[in-house]
Amino acid sequence: MSNRRPASPIARLRRIYDPAALCHTLAVELLDHGKQCDHTFTITRASFAYYAPDVNVDPYIQILEELGAHCDCEVAYNVCAKYA
């Protein structure tokens, strides 16, 4: 029987795409450009489309949801503030 613990959600995020890069994009869009959160992952999806077009964003969003984020502004408050 293996004693390996499952990877933490943040470790799984880092394997897919750097959360610090996403947090930077969210900060620029939400704070600097004054965009309003539409309570979806619009900015997160756009960030992936631009910076990591070959990466499937859906598993990443599932992990973000495990961490308590259910839209872009919650990623900023619940994930970026703690992990990036």
C-alpha cells in the first residue's frame, strides 16, 4: 500500500498553469482596467486562451472551485491572496 498523499490542490494547479500568472492577469483586468466580475471565469478562460492555448482550462477551474473560487473575483480573493 502506498503512503503517498494526494497532491494538494495548489500543487495540482501549478502542474497545469502558474497561478501567479493568472493572479497577475486578474489583478490587471479587475483592478487596473476596472473590469467588473461577471461572476463567471471569463477572465480566467481568456488568460488561458491567450497564454496557454493548448491547455484545457476545465480541470484548472475544477481545482479553483475546490479552493473556494467560483468566479474570477473569488479566484482573486480566495486563491491569489492565499497561494500566489
